Amino acid sequence: MKILVIGDFHGKIPKGLNKLIEKENIDLVVSLGDYAPFYYRKLWFKHCYGKDIELWEVIGKKKYKELVLEDLRRAEKVLKSLNNLSVPVFTVLGNVDWSAADDIVDIKKPKGKRYWKWEEERLRIFQKLLKKYKNIKRFDYRFLKFGDYIFIGMRGHSAPGKVKSKAFRKYKQKLENLFKKFSKENKQGKVIFVSHNIAHNTKLDKLSMKSVKFAQKSAGIENEKDVKRRRRHYGSKMARRIIEKWQPILHLGGHIHEAWGKDKIGKTTLINPGAVPEGKSAIITLDKEKGKVKNIRFLR
């Protein structure tokens, strides 16, 4: 069985995916999310990064809503292209797909003038869009089966997470329950764990200086010592804990574009395919019956 792993689209999808699928005899596409471009990111970093303020509070609700709807429109272009692929697509949500971070930190809903219902509506709009495309199956905090393999998914937060928060414990338990449900298949090497963000503290989750400097400059922080201090591992602590305990055959994750490649945590092989608009992806060949990774090839 052959799997094509792609992700971090940010509003773009390369041409020729169907040709690649046909040429390589791909059976399944696993997508790591981040469909929207977040093309107003500079505005967000300028006004919101490291601050307790929402962008709509700065630029106004009307302008902000226009920006988000345009982001949704660009995200849907990617979904349409994936839906037209000749093989099924399994996906989890990315952090810019309006998935929120309420699975890894306790978030208090704003009150009074700071509460705007439409902020929550963004995710519902995106979910409705996703449901239109029947070839794309979403499975964060759920599971999907393909052949003899079980795919367990996790939603797309962008930070390591607060391990002592109620939210972190709640959603970690959801994953624990899924791994318990398929413990037999996991022992047979038939469980694949998928998340948007790669596991914490590996070769695959360290921010480059370029990424850190962009964030700091956008937020108006120019102190070089602070920039260097912030160059750190930014993968998911929840993914790390699940892998350490359950040791699935594979973990597929992305988010950190520059840290593509492979690594290991115990017996689990970790794959970060890189960002698909940059021409990066990974093809994984699995033994259909034995639960064994036969080959991993990175395209770039």
C-alpha cells in the first residue's frame, strides 16, 4: 500500500497531483491540513502577536470579516482540487483552518464588547465547506480505516500546549481511548497517528531563525538575544506523549515547514513531509499484511 503525505497548503496546491498518484500507484492521500493561506498574517503579527487583543478589535469587524471570507474562498480552491483526486483523501484540520486551540489550553470566552459570535462562526463555515467534498474524510480525534490500517487523528494546534490544562487532559484522553480501542491492531503495526503539528522535541519541530525573526520583527521586537531565545522546539507535547506511550508504527505531522524529514521516538517513525506548495511531500510504502514500513521517499 502506498500513501502520499501532503500538507501546509496555505491556499496553494501544485498541479499534476493526479499524474503523480497514477505514476506512483498511490492508494491513499493523507493531508495534514492548513488549507487557508492566512494571507493577512502580517496584520495579525503586527497587532496581535503576544498580545491579548483580537484583530477585529483593531481593524473593525467589517474589514476583518472580509479578510476571513477571502481566506475561506482560497481554502476552498484547495479543497476542490483535493476532492477531484482519483484516490481518497484523509485529513485533519490545521491551525489556520479555524480549529482553535481549545484542545491544548483552557480558553475563556470573552465577555461583553469583546465577545463576537462570528469569531466562532468561522470554524462552522469551514466545516460546512469541508462536508461538501465527499472524497475528503476528516478524522481529528476520530479514526478512519483503510485496508488493514487504522488512522487516528489529532486536530491542528500550533503550539506545544499546556499539559496541566483541563483541555489538554480531556483531548489526550480522547486519543488514549482510541488507542485502547485498537490496541490489538497497534501491536500488529497497523495504527498510524496523524496530527497537523509534528511531535515535540525532535529534529522535525525546531523553528528556524528566519521564522522566529519574522514573528519578532512583525511584532516590533528587535532584541537579538530575545530572538535567539525564542528559537526552540514548537511541536505538539500531546503528540509526543501519545507516541511515547503507544508507539504506533508511524506518526505523520507537519506545521514546521523548514524541519521536514524523518526521525524516531522509540519504535515510531516520524515523518514531516514539508509544505506542498514548495514541492515537498512524502511517499510511504507499507506492507499490506505485515504492518511494516517498506520504504519512505521524500519528494522535493
